[in-house]
Amino acid sequence: MITARVFPGLLLHAVFLFAVLAIHSRSVEAIERIRVFPVIFFPQDAKLSKGRIDSAYQKMSDSLVHVQSHFRRLLISDTFLIEQNPDKVFRSARPHRYFLGSPNAKPDSAHLMLGELLRHYGETRESTRRVYVLVYVRPGEIECSWIDKHRMCIGGGRTIDSFPEPGGGIVQMEFSSLMENKPYRFLSTVTHEIGHGFGLTHVDCFNYDMRRNDSIMSYHDAHLPAELGKGKFYGNLNPEEYALLSLHRRAFPRFRYDPALHNPTGRPISGLMRCLLGPMDSSLGLPPRKGYRLYYDGKKVSGPEAALYTYQAAEDNCRWNRKHRPGIDVGCTFNGRPLSYWRKRIPTR
Ligand SMILES: [Zn+2]
């Protein structure tokens, strides 16, 4: 009987199809998404009244929601998520001079502050699902300076690990910026630094003008209003930046790069993997499942430091070995997959 033979096949097919669809639709939900996590960061010797902490945290939350809507306007199909922080503050047991005592210290303040936060929340550089956005409170709210190296201002953003699978990140802002837009405007700056937190670098790496290009990743400081809700809120993304954010599946799982929409002039995209923020250093530990591995005839020959290679450095090293090691079967992986796996996923136009 034909029906008896066909029907179970169809049924199985339908069950299989349903399972695939269910897995697919669940996959976006199941991804442990990276979330922006606001925190007011106190060294041991700084303090603020509870009222001031509450109003600062509220101001910070409102600003981040504003930046989140701006990313929604740019990406349309997705934006980053924000995780509310019930603690509002992190109080370190270490004094200001530990974090910012010497401006050229290694590890730098970003590594020191992030190291404290990861330890406090029981996370590692690989396990964290947060881009920590911290505002730093100075003892006595002393004004920071761009000149005096004893009270140098901080302001910056980093991704912990690099593309093609970046994880969490850190953004450091001055408390005075949040409260008074000094020494820089909070909204426009935090938008730019969150871009760094998701792994974006500056527009000049793609040969755009740092002062004139209107991406959030330029220094075109006419973009954004100083205050919430005032003026036009703009600052765009370049095709390369759209392409990179589409690779950041943990932060923007629903966003897809579409050349017709995001690169309407058909600008050739090259050097995408060259223009990436590198991973943060080994003071945060090495990422055991990430980074570059080199194999000769199936045997691993790369050292632990290869875990911190950028994708581009991995490709360069692999190419060099293939050229200079004739007779050896040279194998190269990045984040556990062959380099070619990632190469195929990188948009070129
Ligand atoms: Zn920057």
C-alpha cells in the first residue's frame, strides 16, 4: 500500500521539520546573550551618599536605554540587552591608587577593574555574558585631568576577547561625565565606547576621516546631544561596522548584514579582520577554549600565548608556516574550528 509507506515517511519528515524549526527558533532565545551591565565603581577610599548613588544610577540607566534605542534605530532588527544591576554599585577593597596610581602601569586600569568585577561576580573572561559599563568615583570627587598624570582621566571601551566570537567587554567612564558632562559628554562618549565594548575599532582603520565620518566610531563630536532628549540623536554605522556587528552573535543574534541595506554604494569591504580590537591580556587569565592553535602533522605546537592571537595574526602565522614548513601537514584552528570556517563567514562587500 502506497499510502501506508508514504504516510509514515511524511509524518517523520514533518516531525523532523518541526524539530528543526523548533531548534532554530529556540536557538536565538537559547543563546546566552551578552548584556550591558551598569555599575558605579568605588575604590575603597571613595564614597557618595545613598541619595546621590540612587540618582546617579537612575541617570545611568536612562542614558543606556537611550543608547539602546539608538542601536535599535541603526540595526532595526536587533539591539543590545541591558541587565539591571540590583547592587547598583561595586565597592572595591582596594584604594584609588591601586587602579589609577601610575598611568603607565601594566596591567592597566581596564584590566584591574574588570579583574575585580569578574572575581566578585564569580566569572571568567570566557564565562561572562556582560559588557560592564562602569562609572568610576574618585575619592573626594577630585577632578580628573588630561594633563596631570597623577589624576589622569579615564574613558574607554574594550572587548575581552576578539572576533570572530567576541564575548564580554568593559567600558570605563568618569562619574563626573555622567553627572556634569565633564571632562567629556556622557551620551556621545558612552555610545562610542559601547561600540568598542562590542569589538569595533575606529573608522580610520577603514580609511574614513576620524573627524568627518558620521559613524559613532569616529570623533565627530557634533553627533550627539549632551543631554537626554535634546536635539537630534544621530551617529551612524559604516558598512564595515554593520558587517562586524552581524558577526557578534551573542550580542545581536537577530541582526543580519544585508549588503543592499547596509552597503548601498557597494563599497568593497576589505581588512575587516585587520581592523579589530585585540583581546585583553593574560592578566585576566587565558581563554581555554578560544584563540589560535597550530598543529604539525596533527600535533599541537603552539604555546599558550596563541590563545590571545587575533584572527588576523592567526591567519598570518598559519600562512607563514604553510609556506616555510614543506613536508609538514600544517593545521590551524581558531576557537576550535578551521580558519576557513571563519573566512567563509566574513562579508566582502
Ligand atoms: Zn575610541
